[in-house]
Amino acid sequence: MYLLTIRDGLQTRHIGPYDSPAHAAADLDTLLGPNRERARWWIHELESPADAGRSEETEQRSDRPAALAA
């Protein structure tokens, strides 16, 4: 699942979820409207809570220093 984030000045909008980045991009032109020049946008992939836990464990393991061989 994907989430479209549009930031225009101090306003941030989160729109979605979408099944694919293509679906989010298709809505982008409609949602930007006349503020197309100023607005910044991102399409984020959403993680399930189970996947998020696994990625945190992987990051923690990679942060540990490797044991030195004696």
C-alpha cells in the first residue's frame, strides 16, 4: 500500500492508501491544482507492523560492532 504526501507551505496532506504508486501518481495532478509550482510531494510505501518490527531488528543488528577475531 502507498500513501501520497503533499506539502504546500505549512499545510501537509496525507492521501491514500493506494494499491500502487501509479494510482497515487494518477491522483497527483488533480490534487495539486493551481499550487503545482509551490507544492512538494512524495509517495511512500506503507509497512505492515510486522514488517516494521523486522526492519528495526535488522537496523539494530547492523549498528552493532563486529566481534574482533582473537
